[in-house]
Amino acid sequence: MRLRELAGARPRYGYRRLHVLLVREGAQVGKDKLLRIYREEGLILRSKRRPKRASHVRVPLAAPTEPGKRWCMDFMHDTLTDGRSYRTLNVLDVFSRRCLGVFARPGFRSADVTTLLDEVIAAHGTPEAITCDNGSEYTSRLFDAGAYEHRIAIDYIMPGNPTQNGYIESFNGKLRSECLSVSWFDSIADAQQSLDAWVRDYNEVRPHSSLSNLAPFQYVARVIG
């Protein structure tokens, strides 16, 4: 099971590197035996010409059965009244559809994403997995190291297939139509203030059709008690 978890978190690692990680954790298993298990579990890498980045998790993730187990995240772009562009990083809990944050910045580096993710984890706990695309902000060594430190499996969608991250794509559409497309912002601070207010309304008031027309907070209260 631990081999499957590590292979899922690091989809471009072969059995030799996975063996190193297992040994670091104290597992007593030889390379030959690990290779046999690796093959039996169907974890063998598909070779590609000059692979540059991870593609997607090889082990299908089980559907979350409670809040906080699986998150998804994505970027959006917009412009201010003076024409300057900015981006938002949106983070969503898959089970409850609760928005864990929409963060506006002029731009995002991998270090920025890693720092913000640490802040979200500090506020809401650590998920078991996060679904995201193959952007450089998510495939850098820094981000990978942060995910490994928190023991989070990164579920990369296939390049060019945004529907594989359908929950966050649906959320992005709502955010665009109900907030970004109906407002003008003079500054990123102004945008962040409006985004925070919209997120509160989304989590606490806005009916969600897939949650029996409950808001995420109401849905969690009813399901979890």
C-alpha cells in the first residue's frame, strides 16, 4: 500500500527511486522483490520521448467520503481597470465543494503556491490528495518537496484535459460569471476584498445544486452532524 501511495504522489519515479524512498522510511525490502510487486501492481512507467514533467497519478484515487480528504486547485486570469493583469489561485474541497480560498496576486511562482498551500493547510488541515494540472508551478522540485513533506499525493490531470479537474472548472465558471465578470477592480487589494466576500457567500449562502441546494457549510453540517 505504501508503494502505491508513493507511486501515486510521484508518477515519474521508477521502482529504483521508489525503493530509495521506502528504505528511508524503514522498509526492509530488496530491489528484486520490489520490482516484482511494482510490476504486479501495474505501476510501470510508460516511456515517453524526453519527458519533461509529470502527467497524472497512476493509481486511481478513491472518491472522498468526508471533507478535507481531497482538494483541487487551479489558476484564473483577469484584468484591473487600468489594464494590468493578475491571477487567482483557487482551492476547493472536493467532498463539500467548500472553497478554501481564492488568492489574488500579480503572478504566481512555485514558491508562492507552496507558501499559500502551507497557509491553507494550517487553516484547514492536510488533505490526502490534491488534483491539479501540469503547470510549472505544480511540477517544480519545490512544490514536490512541499507535497512530500505533508505526505500529500498530487493527482496530475492529463495535459489538455481540464475536464479531469471538473470540480474546480465548475467553480471557476461560477466565480467568473458571478464575481469577476460583473465587477471592476482598481487594485489587487480591491479584488481580494471582493473575492473574500464572494467566497463567504459561496460557502455559507449560495445554493449548490449537487448538494441538494445547500451551501457547502450547510451540507457539511447535515452530513457530518
